[in-house]
Amino acid sequence: MTGFAEATRHRLAVGRRAAPGVGISLAVAMVALFLASHYGAPVMLFALLLGMALGFLRERERVAPGIRLSTRTILRVGVALLGARLTLTDLTALGLTPVLITLATVAATLLVGFGVARALGMGGRFAVLSAGAVSICGASAALAIASTLPRDERLHLDTVLVVVSVSTLSTVALVIYPILAAQLGMGDAQAGVFLGATIHDVAQVVGAGFSVSETSGETATIIKLLRVALLLPLVLGLALVLSERGIPHPPGQPRKRPAPPIPGFLLGFLALVGINSLGWLPAPLMAVLATTSTACLITAVAALGIQSQIGEMLKLGWRPITVIVLQTLFMGAMGAMLVGYWLPA
């Protein structure tokens, strides 16, 4: 009983220390949501830019614990709750061919994207981070992948750059890809698979899909959620690799413990997919979990922006952005080719 009381007091103390930083991150997230709903730009991009504007707060001792909590714990809760959006029934209703197209597009983008990054002189961690974000689910994937990698200042800067890039490119794709689908003569189902398999962020996939038709929008959303589900094996694989090799660490710092074989937030993601697939989650609760997931992810991005140093980002040069643009172009071309070849109109 004494141990439980001590643990409770410790958690309350941690919560009190984190409250100011979490509160600021949440406030930035709410402002970003407001601006995004009025101006139509990606909410993740707004959250990141607003957070950067408050970067002077990162040095405040009172704020720092909550900022760290937002970029770690709150982020992982948001990723875990993404599982409430997906059911196995949704995937089986599509048929085998769209699923195979999506899997092939994601796998090819991961491999080629990694190779492009390495060929342009980027490190292995940036290669994994950028290829994973582009191929799976944009900003959410970047944050989840970064949470499994060894943390240092360079990783933080790389993550911010990837989030900004994929959010911007998602908005460009929202406008261009439906036009491209029409020019290529794609039917509604084809367009839905193409858009869901190639656009980075969920919101832009939904917007692009329903701008074509209701059928295209529904198909694109399900395909996109399949890509979100692929976050589980990717992050699990990274965790296993890091566990086997040991986590590299900067000189002069103590070696960190290897990553656990299965991070807890991925178990939560998988459990929610299973529960939702069994129909045990009522629709109102699913809506609450989906909203909570979005709020957690936006809050984490806002905190990430507060931690960012724009001057240091600019020193990264032209190569990182070029890598992400090339990865995006490859994924778009790959998706269009596979849809045109495998999926009848």
C-alpha cells in the first residue's frame, strides 16, 4: 500500500511539473485547428509553425518538462489511438488487388526512398525517417518512427524538417493528384486507390478522394488506413533492429538501454484494431478515440515546433528536402503505374 501511495505521489508530482508545458502545447494545437479549419492548410503545418514562433519558451525551466512529455508520451498515445480508425472488415471489402497495389507501392517507396537518401549523402536515420514518413502516413509516421530512434539534436531537426516537408507536399498533392487521376482516365475506384496509396497525410487523402466522388473518397480513406496500419510492422522492425544492435550513442554519453522488442504504444495500436474489428467499440466511442488521437498528435507536433531551432534547420542544406521530394515523386509514379496496370477501370 505504501508503494502504491509513493507511486501515486510521484505521478502527481510529474504531472504538476509537466502541466505548464503541456498546456502551452495544447493551446498551440487548438489555435492550429482553428486556423486550419478557416484557411484549409494542413493542421500539422500550422501547429509546427506556431510552435516555432514560441521557440523562445524551450529554455524556460518551468515549461521544458511538459514539452518533453508532449513529444514522447502524448505522441505515443496518439499513435496508439490511431488503431481505433481501422477494421479488418474495411480491408477485406476492398478486395485483394487494391491491397496488393498499396503494399507494393509502400514497400517500393521504402526501399527506393532509403536508397535515394543514402545516395545523396544522408545518414541512415534520416533515410529511414524520411522514407517511412513518405511511404506510410506522413507526419504521424515521422513522429512514431522518431520515437523509436536514439534521441539527439540532429534527430530532432530531421524530424521537424520531415514533418514540414511531407505536410507541404500533401497539400500540393491534394490539388494536383485528383487532376492527374482524371487526366490518366482513372475511374472512381481507381482514383480512390491511387490517392489513398500515394498522398502522405490522412486529411489530405480524404479531401482529395471526396473531391473526385463519394466512392473515390471512401476507397481512398480505407486504403490510407491500411497504410497507417503498416506503421506497426515498420516501427516494430526498427525496435527489433535497435534491440539487436544496441542503440548508438554520442561520444561521452552513457549508452542507452536497447529498445524493447515491442513498444507499448504499438501493442495499444494492435489491440484497438482487433477490438474495433470485432465490433466491440460503439460508434460514439470510436469518434472520441479518433478525435483524441488527432488532438494528441497535433499537440506533439506543436511541442516539437517549440523545441525547434530554425537556424539549425537551415544549416541542413538542400539535400534533405530534395530527398523527400524525390521519394514523393517516386511514390506517385509507382502508384499510378500499378493502378493503371493491375486495377481495371
